[in-house]
Amino acid sequence: MEEKRSTGISCEAGKIERVHTGVEAGAGIRVLSGDTTAYAYTNDLSREGLLEAAQIVSHAAVSGKKGVNLDFVRVKPQVDFVFEERPEEVSTERKAAVVESADKAARAVDKDRIKQVIVGYGDVVQKVTIANSSGNYVEDERIRTRFIVQAVAADGQVIQTGFEAVGSLCGFELFKSFSPEEVAASAAKRALEMLKARPAPAGRMPVVMAAEAGGTMVHEACGHGLEADLAQKNLSVYAGKKGQVVASEEVSVYDDATINSKYGSYRFDDEGAPARKVNLIEKGVLVDFMYDRLTAVKDGRESNGHGRRESYQHKPIPRMGNTCIAPGRTDPEKIIRETRNGLLVKKMGGGQVNTTTGDFVFDVAEGYLIKDGETGPMVRGATLTGNGPEVLRIIEMVGSDLGFTIGTCGKDGQGVPVSDAQPTIAIKELTIGGTTSGEPNGKIRRI
């Protein structure tokens, strides 16, 4: 069962364009019987409404009666989160003031060349209750707040965009960690810098991805292939490769939904399994996948807490939470110094990825040439083309830092909040150049 309260405020053309609040409530019931899955949902939470949905899905039980445990045991979380300033206790006026302040800050960076600013604020308070026939009973609350700024700058015929997004598993205290004015100014300055950036060179060259670029690449080009349902259907390049070397020995990858305040964190997944850290790749060796209950049964094991759903209207499937390349031991500045010539990526843009093969094309939202081991001029129009699993194999150095990005990950028509992270990494060689047809902030992931 789910009850979700949400607020959204948007500002465009210097004024608040939209303020919306909503409440959504409902329940979903799933029956698993052999290889058959039945799912029904309803927003009628009366006894009669729930029983009707239960009667519908009960017809999927084709393998005879099975004992059901109705002596529920409340499951305790293995991690807890503290919400300091609950969104429902903050007035709409305060939320709108943050949006208006960011709009003014972005425009103040350059009143002549900043032509458009879009600011968006959103918060969600989601309460869930999960019970199953094994006797598990879970109650959980998730509060997420996000804030985005997009600035458009123009100089003559040249038009460029800057974008910033922040968000956490938290309430209005988000703005204690992130100043709305600084977020807005950063977006505006990036748009202005892009106006004078030179066209990116084309060809194959070394690439350094800074930690501040976040883990978009590991999420898209690698992470989905580590979800157990795709591996079981042989739709992943990692299918059947558990225990094999799939990456450079410098690379370890994990998913950890227990990290405090991260956008993809949760106490329990949407099947009531406690969240936990799951090591996926250790020093280049594939050691595990991300499982929900259904895929775990198929592999004769327990779920490791990755059964997630968008809402009560969707069935749970294996999904990422906070997916990270683990930090290494190398000084990030040393990585740049030891890259004689190449491309430094500081922010990723949109793009496309084939999750079956790992082939990708990504826009670079902020990139610089590296010349003789030093950061050189800014470039625009750069794209990265390659194969995710192959990239993991040719990572030569891994920095000691770690940077996060946020997004909404789409899969099977469902969107869930996620975070991705990576340290500064040196990739031996990627193909640079051209443009993609991806949306401004990602075709696969949306903020």
C-alpha cells in the first residue's frame, strides 16, 4: 500500500508558472505461482476493494494450495535516515521564494547574454506498507527533494545551455547543503563559458572523466547489465560471467542504497527486503547481480534488496539505487598530469545506450582539452562513443575522490530515483566527435 504527497514549483520567464500539489494512494497485489505472475492494483483501499483485487490475481495460482503465514512479523531496517525539515511543514511561500531567488541569481550572472532561465523544485513524501505470505510486514517512509536550474545563453547566433541538478533523500534541509543561488549561478556560468568554447576535435583519444561528472556512464553502460532479470534473459553482456574478469583490476563496482541522504537510497526495497550494500565487481571480477525476490528464487538465493517499483501501479523489478565505481588510490591531479593529450570530461549530457550490448553515445556538457598534462581550452559539441564493458576493461587509473549525480532511471516503463558515482578515471581511448540525438538531459535517464 502507498500514500504519496508531492509538490512541484516551476519558474520560467522570471515568474512562477506553476505550483501543483497532489495526493495519490492505492495498493498493488502480486501473486507468484510457478512461472506465472499476476499483478493488480486499485485505489479503492476499502476492505471490499482490496478483496476484489485479491480475487482477480488469485486466479494465477495454478499449482494448488500453499500454506500462508498471516502471523506477521515486523521487519526492522538495517539502516535509518533522519529527515530534519519535512516538506509538509514548509510553506509553499518558502518553497517559491527559493525558486525565485535562484531565477534572479542566474540572470544576474549576465543580464544581457542570459536569455532564459528555468527553475524547478519538487518534493515527495511517500509512505509504504508491504506485507507478504511469508509473514513479513514492513512500514517505510521516503522523503525526497530535488532542485534543477537550466540557463540558456546567447551571443549573436551562438546559443548554449547550462544545467545543474541537486537532490537527496531529505526534506527542505537540502538547501543547507546546496545554496539555490550557487546552483543557479553555476548553470548560468556554464552556459556562458560554452559560448566561447571551441569545437571539439574528432577521433580516438584518451579520456579523463572527472569525479564531478558523476556516474552516468557506469549506470547506463554497465549498471543495467548487472540487474538480474536482464542477465537471466541473456539480455546482458554479463550473463553467465559470474566469477570471470569483466573489468580492469583497478575497477570495483557496488550498489549501496543505504548511503545517507543520497537520492537513490531507501531503508527497504519495494518488496520489503532491507536495503544493503551489494558488491557487483571486485577488482575486475564479476561477483554478483542485483536481485528482486522473483529473480532470486530463479537462482536459488535470497533477494539482495533491489526490487523497486515506480508506484503501487507497477510490479517490482530489479533496479539500481546508488551505483558507484569505488574510489582508488591515485591523486586526481596526477591522473590529469599523466595524460599527455586527451579530453577531460567534467559534466555529462544526454545520449543513448543499448543496454543489451553496452554500446553508447553520450554528449559532453562540459569538456576541456588536455595538453601536455594540463587542462587546456574548453570545447563544445563533443560526444563519447564506445562500449561500456570494454570501457571498464581499459580504465588505467582510478582516483581517490568520488562524485555523485542524480536522476530518474527508466526501465520497462517505470521511473525510479537513482544516484550514480565515480572517482576521476583515466580511460585509455574513446572515439570523440559528432553529435547525438539524445534529449538535453538524457534519453534514458531524466532528472
